[in-house]
Amino acid sequence: MSKMSTDETTPKLTAGRGGRGAAIYKALLSLPRYPGQTTEKTEPSAAVPPLCVSGGEDVQVAGATALCSPRSDESSVTSVPSVGSSRGAIISQLMKRRSFTTSSPIATPVTSSAEVKEKICPEPVVARGRAEFFRSHFMGLTKTQPLKSDSQDLSDKLSLTESVQHLNITDTKDDAVIRQGTTGTKFSAMTNWIRLSIEENKAVFEYEVKFEPPIDALNLRFRLLNSIKDEIGSVKSFDGSILWLPIKLPNEIVQHYTTNPFTKETVTVKIIYKKRSHMDKSVQLYNVLFNRIMKVLKMARVGRSYYAPRGSVLVPQHKLEIWPGYVTAVSYQEGGIMLCCDVSHRILRTETCYEILTDLCEMQRSNFKAAAAKALVGCIVLTRYNNRSYRIDDILFDQNAESTFKNYKGEEVRYVDYYYDAYGIKIKDPRQPLLLHRTNMKDGNNQQGSKRVLCLIPELCYMTGMTDDMRSDFRVMKDIAQHTRITPTVRQASLRTFIKNVNETPEAHQILADWGLKLHDCTVPLEGRILPPETIYFANNTVPGLDIADWGRDACREKVIVPVDVKPRCWLMLFCAKDQQRAHKFGDMLKQVTRNMGIHVGEPQMVYLPNDETQSYVNSLKQFYHDAVCGIDVYHDPTRRGASTVGFVASINQTLTKWYSHVSFQHPGDEIVHGLKICLLEAIRHYHKLHHTLPRSIMMYRDGVSDGQLKLVEDHELPQLASIFHNFQSYEPKLYLIIVQKRLNTRIFSTMSSRGLDNPPPGSIIDHSITRRYWYDFLLVSQHVRQGTVSPTHYVVVHDGGNLKVDNMQRLTYKLTHLYYNWPGTIRVPAPCQYAHKLAFLIGKSVKKEPAVELCDKLFFL
């Protein structure tokens, strides 16, 4: 093959974007083709096809010309085209720059830096995204530099992996969301948030832990890592794959060897450095630390909270036992790293599952198995020998305490023998059936990830929680409330006790000190605002709002704005023979009370029932309403056997007195609503059918979403809502999506009372310090509580399509808590949330199918 110079006669190859394929192809070509061949003198064989690089136009990989011709003495410097906009192009350029001065044994004549720049690196096309980012940080190609000497080039050689690791430890910009209102009267308050101070220059070092051979069982991973604590230190936190340390290990990759206690084979534990995190970014670690502290304080975990069995209080007349405890959560709030701590109570029943089974066997012998499954399956039980809670998933009537199971050694062991040897417990009735609990935990011999099955003895399992009969019994609830409904002053005293126990217990204090943390001695004081009382409008009169947000007396004396008359024989009254007289008295009283409200109630259809069983009521209702049963909240079947029910309601008039409802079903336990698009679309169509126009703004209050699902709602449910507007011509309403959270541990205490701490009045707003750092949110106390401590409601504005003023958003939310039909006062959540809850609960628990279409604009579920 004759030599060719790299001039205009050189054939131009098909250009691509210089991707990973081009970089790998060049690296392969640089390898020797046979033993002893050097890479510098390699000429392309005739069997090698022309280089074809995919991608954009006028982009070639460095060294492409060399594939068509070997280097010549006269023109050894080849033309380098523009840099591509991909990772492969950047890697290719990096390889070229590192090997350019040493890749050719032939001296390169250099006249001037300007000529070199023109020949080697013409002005590159400006790239975007990762390519430009990598180039500016790693290669210095923002402006092309002249050729460097060998010593200069060696000093610039930075591993790409090291550079990426360097980027990982760079702190991101703290884009805190701070939205505060100004309306209302200011008041001083206390809360149940406690500050955590952090020592300066402290950091958390994150490592990835790999096991060879791979280990799937979490408990075995913990055991193997603990075996090398002398090398990595005793202060650590490990979740099964990620290891956090307060110090940095001497090497970025550390290998240790240990032995699998089950298989006796050698296991390599490789610890790989990932990044250095600031203490403010390690919230997950802090929650793990406080879980350890709870164990140090001798507290037992039941569910997600910790309780003190030693401080239990017995309620013997109802066979109940109350455990006091705390629920804690560390979060990065506007005011910094804080611990939310609240007093919690766990109600246990002193009766065992064995006693319940015995009673059912005596009362319902013919239907014993079905009755037992109904009473126990889905319940949470506590085993006092280890203070652990389990969920009952099934009852094994074909097995008993005399049955056997395989222990970790593979030996057959009877249940009666196991409990006697392990806990010293003698089973009284060996013939009792076993309770089944399924868990995803794995042990050392179970590496395949299949569900693990645990069998429990009924006489050792104590029931937790209360039955429906207990909740409906006023005496039971009153006796329990004496211990669980504590005032703000008592609650604050309990928090001070918790802080004192943590700071004065050496082992608990040391857990925080090892990571450079310290718990403050008091809760966070702050300043809140009380919104002005809302004026209540009736048809012929207005009533000024009261501080306690209660207008029950006026609601019975004033006429409503839009009365809904109940026509004669258009409603039913169902009763048994023994209640006939009471039914007539109730009808007369109803007509008398509603007369003052401007509502005319006609005579009902009196339906006589043969008995007061539930099925008799259901059968009678089906005859009149054609399966009419009641229908954005989600109801989950506690037994996890039925589908989850989504309740959706939407207002269809300007006074918010008429509502449209829709029900949909989805997979059991699924909180994210997948059919939200259909629900809103049908509601808008119904609104247009009534008013011949579309709503200009849509404000959605979404209940039942946890903190961990906020981003999922924003990414999944919000696009569903926005996509339906394309079904209508030129329709772009203002969309608002607000998450309503009731299950939170935050408490607010007012300091305005002369008697000490008290509950804040309805309309109290907190929108700073203890609110979420990266979300637009606020806390609202909308209800008046006469006993115990009031629980605020947390509102997170996920989407603010109309950029509504903060005060307007907060006041509108507060106004909506006034509109629930079944209560002449404010409730804890906005009325549409409560309507959706009632709808989903009724359909999901009792009806289990969609209601009749004719009921879509009726509040039949109240």
C-alpha cells in the first residue's frame, strides 16, 4: 500500500456523533494484531472495513484519517474535527489528548501555537448537557489549549472515575421553599419539634458494601459486617448495602475476609467509597440512630413506634392495657435539622387469641372456622416473650402446637419443645391451631427471596387495638380517654422527660455524640398567626364567627341558603316492630327541626323489617334503590383481599352545596390513584352539562398521601389531571393540587392562656420553621378541641397553577373546613376530603361495587 498524505485528497469518512462505539473501536484498533506487533507501526489491514460512525454531520473521531493511510513523515499531524456532543466523543478526545505526544515515534514539526491549534483542534462545536459539562471540568476544552510537553501532560492526567467521585461530594444548591402569609393575629406558641445541633467539620462518609459470593439475607449481611468491626470501627450504620461511617477509611476500596457461619465458606467483604455527605443531608441516618436510642431506653417497638412496657396502665374492667410511648422522626425543616417527638399510646387487650377462639368455638360451633378467620385474620397481635408484633394472615387448622418445623440447622423441632427450650414457656393446649404470619425477611439459608412463613401459638399472642364494639361503647372510650387524651401541658412535660432521658443516659447520649449530634434541652418556640373568624352566611341573616368555630345553635334557627326539600314518599324510614314508636317520633322531630331551617320534609315511606340484622336492612334498600350504595380519598381493605376503593367528589355549583361523586377500584393497597383522569373528566363533563360552561379553576385536595409519596403524586397523578384538558377545545384552567395529611406527629401549643400551655384556637396557622424545607406547605388547626391536645392538619401545595396568594390559599382551605353537612362547626379536613372519605369507606367496606349512576349528584353516602 502506497503512502498517502493527509491533504485534501484524503477521502472523508462517514461522520458520526462520536459515541461510545467510536471510542471503543479506536481503542481496539490500537491493540496489536499479532504477537510482538507494536501499536505505533500498525497499518490497517485490507480486511478492515471503512470506519462508519453513527451520529451527526461533520463529526469524526480522532485517528479516523489514520485508518485510511499510515502516518507520513511530511504530514504526521492529522486534522481533528469538531468535538461531538456525547460521552463517547468526550472519551475519544480524552484518549487522544493523553496519547498524542507519545503515540507516534516520528518527530512532529511544530512552528507556532496558532498553527498547531489550527491543525490539531479547530474551534469545537459547543455541546450541551453532559458532554459540555465533562469537557469543561475534565478536559479544559472550553478553549482549546496548545500542545503540552510530556511532563505537563502527565501532570494533567486525572482519572475520570476520580473526577466523577469528586463531583459526588459537591453539595447541591439549597433551594429552600419559603412561603409565608401575613393575615391574622400573631401569637406565641410551642411545638413538639426539638433542634439537633451538629458539630462543625463533621461529615458522614457513605460506602457501598459488596459481598463475594453474593449474600441476599439481610441478617447475614449484618452479621458478616459486624465480624470486621475492629477494622472499620464500632460506630457505624448499615442498611444492608450502604454503610455510613463518621470517619473516612484510609483507602477508597477496602477488602476484608470473613467466614459464612452457615456454609463455612470464605466471604470477601469489599467496602467501596461513594461520597462525603454533609450532616444536613443525612436524615435517614439520624432516624436509625434514634431507633437505637429507643432500644437503649428499654422501649419495645410495636409497629413504627416505641412503647414502654414498664409504664403500662391496666384497665381491668374492659380487659385492656395501655402502653405509653413516643413516635419520633428527624427531618430537615426550614429551621434546620429537627426531631419531631410526640407522645403515643398503644392499646393492648389482655385477652389472647386462644381465648377468642375458645369463645367462638362455644358460640358458633357449626361455623367455627369462618367465624375465627373473620375475627383474627388481618389483626395485629403482640407476643410478650419478645415484645414483637405480627399480622395474622391465616389460620392453620390442620396443624397444631405438636407439629414440627425445621430450625436453622435443618432439624425437625416441635413447637412445644421450641418454646420451652428457647423461652421456658410450656404450652398449655398442644391441640390449638397455629396462626400464620408471612414476611419478606430472609434468613441465612433462604437466599432466593421467597416469602418467609412464621407460625405463632394462639395462647401466646395478645390482641392489640380495639374492636368496633369497644369503639361504639361510650364507657370504654371514656375510661381509655382518661389515660390517652392528655393536655398540652402534660404532653410538654412528657417531651421534657424524653429529652432528659436521652441526654442523661450515657449510652443514649454517646450514640449521638459519636456522630457529632446533640439534642437541645427544650422544644422549639415559634410565632404563629390566628386567622380572623369567618362570617357564617344564611339565607336571611349573617352570623359573626366565634373563636371556637361553632355555630350549631344558629344552624338550627336560621334558614339555609339553598334548601333541599325532601318530597313526600321519596325517602325511607326502616325500623323493626320494637322501634315503631321511636320511628314515628323521629320523623315528627325531623320535620319540626327542618321547618326552622327552611327545609320541607314530606312523609316518608315506612318500611317494616322482620328483625334488626344488617342483611335485613341491606335487602330492603336494594328493593328501593336498585343497588344504590354510597361513592379524592382511598380506602384499603384491612384484610388485603379486596380491591382498594377510590372516592372522588367535585362541586357542581358556585355555593359549594351540591357535589358530584365517582368511585373507581384499583389493586389492593395501592395508594396512588391510577384512574384519576377518568374521575376528573366525568366531573367536568357533568359540570358542563349543568352550566353549559367549564370551570375556570380546579382546586384538588388529595387525602391519604405520605411524605414518601409526594414526589410520586407530583410525577404520576398531576400529569393525569393536566392531560384531560386537551379533551376540550381551548381549555386551560388553573389547576391546584394540595395534599392533606392528617396522620402526623406535630403538635402546637398556645402560650396565650394564663393557665399555661393550651390548645391553639381554630384558624391557627404555622407556615415556617417546622414546615418542610423543599415543599410549599403549612400547618392549620381548624377544629376546636375540648379534651386532650389538638392535632393540626398538614397541607402540602404540590402544584399552584394560578400562583395564588399564600394568604388566599390558607384562608380558602380554612373556609372549606366549615362546609361539612353533618357537623355545625369546623372539621379537621376540608369538606370535599371528608366527603371522599365517607364515599370510599362505604363503597369499599360494605358495597364493594360502583353505585348507580343516578346517585352521582346525591350525597347518599353521608
